[in-house]
Amino acid sequence: MWLIDAQAKSITIFYPDAAPQTKRGEDSLEDELLPDLKLTVTQVFQQAGIKHSTQSDNFNDK
């Protein structure tokens, strides 16, 4: 399972028999189940059009 945190711009990957791994920035996202997957965390957020938000951004949106 992947938990995507848009505010922290991180992706935490949960494996059944291992500790979770949190990836950020130019960390590579690779998985044995998807051998052709070659992405970085930055690419995921860029493709999704998610920009980094700050506390002041969140306050101004309300």
C-alpha cells in the first residue's frame, strides 16, 4: 500500500513483511510487482499537478 502525503510531498510504502519506507524528492519508486515502473516522488507530484502548500496557504484558503 502507498500512502501519499501531498503536504509533505512524500510517499510512504507499506510492505507486508518489512518496515514502511518513506520516499521524498528524487527517491526512486520501484517495486518488484511493477518491474517497468521508473518514477521519482517528484515526478508523481508534478504529474498530479500538486504543488507544495504552506501553513499560510492553508489559512488563506479558508
